[in-house]
Amino acid sequence: MNDWYLGIDLGGSNISAALMDSHGRMRQLKKIKTLAHEGKAQVISRLVELARAVPQEANLKTQNLRAIGLGVPGIIDVPNGVVLYSPNLPGWTRVPIRRALQTALKKPIMIDNDANVAAYGEKWLGAGREVENLVVYTLGTGVGGGIIVEGNIFHGHNHAAGELGHVTILPDGPRCACGNHGCVEALVSGTAIARVAREALKKSSDSLIYELCGRIPDDVTAKHVFQAARKGDALANKIVTQTGQYLGIAVANTINLLNPELVIIGGGVSGAGELLLRPVRAEVKKRALKDSLAATKIVVAQLGDQAGVIGAAGIAMLAKLSRNSNPKRRRTA
Ligand SMILES: [Zn+2]
């Protein structure tokens, strides 16, 4: 009889859950709306409902569900299972989510930051399989990051490590959601790419991007930019190259800092593939130290938007391994 783990990815818009076994086979994937505006008590009861529904729908016996893992956007106190703060979930400050779920579901629960969890997913079953030291950039509306050191998520002193999106690349660059200027997120996120395109289109509509966004610059998305770049549009290619250069500076810094074996680029923006990676690699080559660079590959993520649920099931296995140990030492299990 297999042991099963439930991975849950709690996002600002959707909650996804999947059952996985320890070999990485997935069974039953379900997605519901978060409805974050209804408040944290409602979101927690929807989490509990979902965590009950998915094993039931798979006809799984309760005793075969060993543990539950949860990825949450924001700063997470991992050893204590507390969401300290979440920018995407209004009202979530110091929420003891593990205790709440454990009381309702009577299973060992492991929680972590969503980008850390997605990175762990890529390490377990995605582009980072069999790699022990890797870094994952998740480029979407914002830029998330996860650092895996010797097979484990690196949390830092105060649980806030791996915020790769808020490393400064351009001192006087555009303002970031965090308040700083010129962060990676303010330069290479989908939002940033769309902003650059919008500003350019307002000056001149001489670009395929203008047609793709229905001639309404305010509707332009990063996807339009990449589509136009593929068709050889000059403005689009200029924006993609510039984005790749900024990301390349960030990746080169990360390579010099951590000497990882692999840098994985994931999230919606990574759908651009080689179009984006080419300028990234060119910039990294200029900036990273030779010895580190020779050992590091830069690749696109493999799990798409399932990295979160898969990684969450992955960290659930750690909950099982360490459920009787001192919670402060969980991560070393
Ligand atoms: Zn920032």
C-alpha cells in the first residue's frame, strides 16, 4: 500500500491541491478560487474543505494520507508553522496556519513560502532532479525565488532568504512594490515587461506589439511582447534583450554568491524560453567569475504552474520524516 502526500498551493487567486506518492506519481489535482477578500477564516475553511475533498474524491483511505504540505505567499516562520505576513492575502499577519490545519485535519502539516516550495518541486521532480545546489527564479506578475542548498530549502536567519526578486540591479531604476528602486522584480517581471512596452507604445505605435494588444497600449502584456519578438519585431526584441540583460546581471550575482550547479528560470515569463535565456546567458558570461560559471547551467523550469503543488507534496514528506522530532530541527531531517 502506497503512502500519499497532499500538496497544497495557496495563491492570491487560486488554491490548488494534488495527491502525490513518494515516487512522485500524481493522482487527483483540484483547483478552487481563494476568494481572499472574504477574509482569512473563510480561506482557512476552504483550505480544510479542499484538503478533505481531494483524498475523498480519490477514494483514498484516511490512514494512507501521511502528511500535508502547504505553500503560502509571504514571509513564513517555518519551524513554528506561522504565516508572519502575506502581501497577497489581506489580513494575514501572524496566522498560526499549521496549528489551525492540524487541529482540523489531524495530519502532520509542513508549510513554507510558495516560491521556496516551487523551487523544491523543481528540485524533486523538475529541471533540478538529482541536483543538490540550485537556485530558482519564478518570473510572473512579481519575481519569486528559492535557494536549495545541499538538497534543502535555505531559509536564512529570519525565514526571509531567497527573495531574489528584491536584489537591486539598477540603483535609480523603477520603483518596486517593496519600496526600493531598481529591484529585479521591477525590471524583469511580467508586470515590468508590460510597463516598458506600454510606455514605448505611447511614444510610437510602430510595432507589432501595438496590433497584438488590440491597439490599446494599456492592455499590453509580456506575452504580446514575446509573441512580437518571435516574429522579428524590433521594439519587442529590444525589450526582450534588455530584460534578459537585467536578469543576466541578477543571475551572475547569484552565481558568484552561491556557486550553484543549476539556475532554473520558471514562472509565466519563462514561457519565452530561449528567446529570453539567450541574452541572460550572454550577460552572465560577461559578469560571472569563470570558475563558478563553468559549473553552472541556466535552464527553463519543467513543472510549469504545477511546481507549487508538487513541491508542497515534497515538503509534506519532510513533515512525516520529522514529526516526532524537535520542530526547530525539522529542516535537517
Ligand atoms: Zn523590491
